[in-house]
Amino acid sequence: MHITQLNRECLLHLFSFLDKNSRKNLAKTCHKLLEVFQDPLLWSLLIFHSPVELKKDNFLLGPALKYLSICWYSERVKVCNIEDWMKNSFQKDFCNRHENTVSDFLLDVCNRCPNLLSLTLSGCGHVTDDCILQVLKNCPNLKSLKLENCVRITDRTLEAVTLHGGSLRTLHVDFCRNVTQAGLERVRQKCPSVMLRAERSANMIPDSKPEKKLMLEKVSRKLVQL
């Protein structure tokens, strides 16, 4: 029996076990499998492991998307999470090349995926409060928002949660160093039903704190002297 003789439900089930590249390659073999690849039911879950993957054409965005995860675990994440004033020219050039990649992708999600239920971002150092605000506004059914090591996220995101996160039940802002204890307390007061987790966040030194810059400059001078 040839694979194309299987009915649509079986083919969708088979495709569901494949990664994005394998799905795309299989879809190139015949028109029937291309139709399966283009079926929205196949794309309720999307997982990305680097911003580069967001620019590929091996997936589809649409109303069927319910669960989205962009988790970038790489040495390059450390570069993006360095404060701008500390980056050398090479590091700045590297960051500029993909600075808007995740944000542009999420804005596309806002326009095309109104039924999103869960969003997880890890190591996305260029994602801003404005971007998360748009997600909350355009995806009213969002129940889980997990942000880890997203250094540009501040209390503005927490305020957006209190205003537009009516369906939210889980909020993680772990290792987001520019989130404050005051912002976390406001979420707890205004959204008592939200399960809030902020591992290390409010205990880290924020970018805007003058003594942080002074401390790092002292360390740099000592290293030079050594």
C-alpha cells in the first residue's frame, strides 16, 4: 500500500510525528501530501530553537495555532543579554542582524493567530514590552505566558497583564532582570487568580541601576591591572 492511499486523518497523524523540515520535504513529493502539509490542523503547536528557524518556510501560521514556544539556548544568547553600552562592535553587529526577528514574528502571530493559548519565550533578549502588549491585546484567549531571560521585559509587561490578560492563568517572568518587586506585587493584587512565578527576577540588578555600571567598570579596571 502506498502512503498516498491513506486517508486524510491517517496522513495528518503521520505528519504529526515529523519535525518541520521533514514535513516540508515530504510535502514536496506530491500534491496530496502538500495538501496535508497545508492543513491548519497540523499546525496547532510550533516550537523553535533559534531565531533563524523563524525565517524558514517549513511551517504555517494560522488560526489553528494554540501553543508557541521560542526557546533559544545558545552561547549567543549571552551576547544579546549584555547591556548595549558593554557590547563591542562585533557583538553589536551580531545583534543588529537579528534584533527584530522575534518581534516581527510575534507581530505576525498577533495578526494571524488569535486563538493562541500559550506563549513561551526563553533567551529572546530583543523582545520588548510593546511586543508582549500586542500579543495580549490580539490573543485574548492566552492562558499561559512564560518569559525567561528576556532582558528587555520590564514592569510595563506586568502592567499590560493586569489590563489585557483577562484569560491569563500562568505568568512566568524568570530571570528577567528589569522586573521589579513592586511590579510583581501589583500583579498579585490585581490578578490573584494568576499563578505568578519570577525566579531571581526582582533580586537581580536592573540595567538602569547606576551602581551596576559603576561596579562593572571597577571590575574591568581591576582585570586590566592584573
